[in-house]
Amino acid sequence: MSQQIPRPEYPRPQFVRAGWMNLNGTWQFEIDHGDSGRKRGLVKKEPLDGSILVPFCPESALSDVGNKDFMRAVWYRRTVTLPEEAKGKRVLLHFGAVDYAAEVWVNGTSVGTHKGGYTPFVFDVTDALIEGENAIVVCAQDDTRSGHQPSGKQSQSYESHGCFYTRTTGIWQTVWLEWVDPCHMQEVYLTPHAEAGTVTVRALVSGACTLRASASYEGRPMGEMQARTSGGVAELVLPLTEKHLWNVGEPRLYDLTLELVRDGAVCDRLDSYFGLRSVRFDGMRFLLNDRPVFQRLVLDQGFYPDGIYTAPTDEALRHDIELSMAMGFNGARLHEKVFEPRFLYHADHLGYLCWGEMANWGLDHSEDAALADFLNDWIPEVKRDYSAPSIIGWCPFNETWDQSGRAQCDDVLRMVHRITKALDPTRPCIDTSGNYHVETDIFDVHEYEQNPEIFRGYYGAGAPLLYDRLGKRQTYTPGLPVFVSEYGGIWWSDTDKNGWGYGERVKSREEFLARYRGLTETLLHNPDHFGFCYTQLTDVEQEQNGLYTYDRRAKFPPEVIRAINSQKAACEE
């Protein structure tokens, strides 16, 4: 096995445990085009036919495979020897994300299965381990054309086209081991209360013990509290001696240490952090910490030329946020993809607003069975990212278009919205961005009209509240906050004339900037809109409407875009 460890950083940065081992690097690998590997004995085959660099998907250049055709199933194998410190502990095998249906074996024993391509899962593999070298085998099945599998912007054709891009199959986030005491924290949820100056800590715990929480700010103690577990749950409210609010561009974060104590000894510890902030609406205005903030969002699709779904480095994740902020955006719609936790870690530490979204395209929304297929990923996403201060809203679905002439099943959207609100009542939830709304906290539309004058007639100050070209299929509820959550998409490339973009391609940078200014100022100057979301941050493959190229070069001076975006919005007066 190669000793190279790509993406070596701890993959769950808001809840860090000391005892862990990164399993990224070179694994044996084999494509199973007929999905017949179980029958053919691939569980025990040694070695597999090829190799791959995990955590990069086999479609990517960084994987050293680079196969962009459809792959019904893929197999992985590697061996690992646990360190001495893991002995006597429960050993947990974590996967950040595997697209789509996975089964895992340890030393020939199946330790579990998982369905869902975007969120983490974990298996307790202790009872399958042996002394010395242990073999881990993973099979991932993937069918983006089934209608029962959310796949986001992954192309259902052989080639990439329009706004559909290269697929991702199999492992695409970090694989890792950690070892824990039988009494340990399984899940943790942090709820800040900005006005009260407190944070609620809720932990799901295996075993009877005491949860102890201590907070600090810039090294100064801010408070301690403890609570006994009851029925596998420990919950406490921690008062803070000083109140420092997390804000846009002002990422004031508290450090938090969580410990489980049993018989006077610490049996588990997580190092964490949280932001003290509140989000709510006051009529049409979005309030962050009870002050109006206009959401200057950009559409971020999270694709990379060499890693596809997976950023080549942790620094690349942070760099994307910095590129956005350099142009005056204060947040992003994380579009048609569940971004990895380390992206949110950087957003938390930069004061950057994020809308959490699922990769619902590829799912047949006209069937009530879509509810089960969708919730495989959506519930774990909401639970995984609940504690991130940068997440200020949820958007489970995007543009739920008809499927072969069949309309969406409204009950699917309605139930997902209600489940989301039950899991997290502290944030707003858009049922389906753009169309077709059923039950929602916000009524948004997507508008790619390229003429600023026409656009102004639709959305300018003094125009009707919200122009909705899909009004025959959705009805605005009076009083709901509104915004244009996709607009622009202005098509420009000075190197490639054969790409794709929205509307008529501009003929010069000057024409681009004039159009950008006209569209954006219309939304900034409308006091009834609480934000906008421009399409998009970067080009993605053939789609050429980014403010940056696919390899992250600015198409326009960032300061020019920033000057437009940073104007005071009417709702901030």
C-alpha cells in the first residue's frame, strides 16, 4: 500500500476525537460492470484488478482511474493494522460519503449496508477484527438513471451536457477509523440562544454516565455545566459569562469541550466549537442577531476539475469561500450537493452564510416512493450539519420538474418540509427552490431573464411583489418572505466559444458588467426582497456562466463585482 495520504485532515471538524486513523490513500480497486461481484467472489478476491486513490471517485483524474463511463458497481479493498492504543476499545469504521448503495466487509464478515450517496455512515466493526492485519472490502452500487436515486447534477447521458456534469461513483469522502470506550457520544447537537447568552448541548450516549461541557472564548473560560444521562440522552443548558455574537464576516466562535465521565474517569471526549447567533424573519426582512442582513448569495456547485465532487485539498475548500467573499458575496446556496463538513468548518470560521441543500435531481418526484429514497440522505444531512453556525436555512429540493409528463407528488414535498421543521425548528426551510412550492417558509423564484430593463419590470422597487412565471402551478401565500434565488447565469468565456450558458452570450466584458450591474442592483434596491443568489461562482465543465473559470481564475476584477454587490440594500436601511 502507498503511504500517500490525500486529504489527511480530520473529517468531522466540529466534533474532534483524538483516537483516529485516516484510511485515505491507495486501495485495490475493480469495476464490476455487471454488478455480479458477489457471485464471482470479489468479497474474497486478493488482489483486485487495479488500484485507486481514495477518497477520489474513479471518474476523477486524482483517483488515477479516470473512467467516466457508467459503472454499475465498484469494489475496494485494503488492509489495516490497528495501533496499540485501539486495543480494548470499540472500533468504528466511518465513511464520509459513498455513492450510492454500499456494503462493507471486514475479514470476510459483512458489517453493514448503507443507502444514500451524500451523507456519512458508521459501522462498529470490533467483533469482526482479528489480531494483526485486517482486510476491509467495500462494494458500491450506482445507478443514476434509476429514478430512485438522488444524483444532483450528475449526467444521465454518457457525456456531460448543459448543466449536467461528470458523475461520481463510490467513495468520495474520507474513510477513517476511530476507537472509543463502550460509553461514548454517538451524536451531539448544539443549539445557540443568542438573546439568553446560552447554548443547549444534547448528546446521544451509549451507556450511563455524566456529560460535562465547558466553553471558552479566546482562551478565557466562559462557563461549565454537567448533566446525567437518562434513557441514552444527556442534555444541558450552558450559560455563558460573556456574549460574543457570530456574524457575517465576524466569525466569533466559542471553543467547547465535551466529556463523558463515569466513576470519576473521563471515558470519552470531543473538542468542538459553536457560534452564538440567531436567525429569523421580521416580515420580509431576514434578521441575523435581530439586525437586517441582505443575503448576497452565490450559487456554488462544489465541482473541481481534478476531483469532481471532492476538493483536491482542504485549502481548496476554504479558497472557494475566499473567492466568493472577494467579490462581495456573504454566502452561498450549496447547490444540488451535500458539501462535506470541512467546507462548513471554513464557512463557520470565515463568517459565511450557507443554505444546506440536497442533490434531489435524478429522483422521480412524481412517486410517493420518492419520500423513502430522499430521506435516506436528507435526515442525516440535517442531523450532521445542525450545529454549524454558518447554516442559516434548509432547501431539501430544487426545481422539482415534471417527470415524463407526471407532476411532482405534493405530499412528498409537504412531508419533507414538515420532517425538516421537526428536526430543526430553529431555521427556515424552502420546500423546493424555484418550483413547485407546496408548503414553505419562503417563496422563491428562479429568473434568467437577461435584459436588465425587463428584469427591472419584474422585480424592481414599485413592481408587483414577485413575478412568478410558474404561477399556474404554485400559489404565493401572503406574508411569506420572497427572493430571487437564482438569476444571472450570464454566459461569458474569452477562450471557449462552444460552451453552454443562459440566454444570449455577451460579446464583451463590458457588456457582461453592465448586465450584471443592472440585474443585481434591481434586487438590491427592492425593499421587499431579503436577498439574491447569483448563478454562479465558477464555470463547471461546459457550463460557462461562472464569475471564475473552472480552474478558479477570475474572469473580471473581483473588486468591480464587489463594489456592485456591496452596495447597501434597501432592506438594510
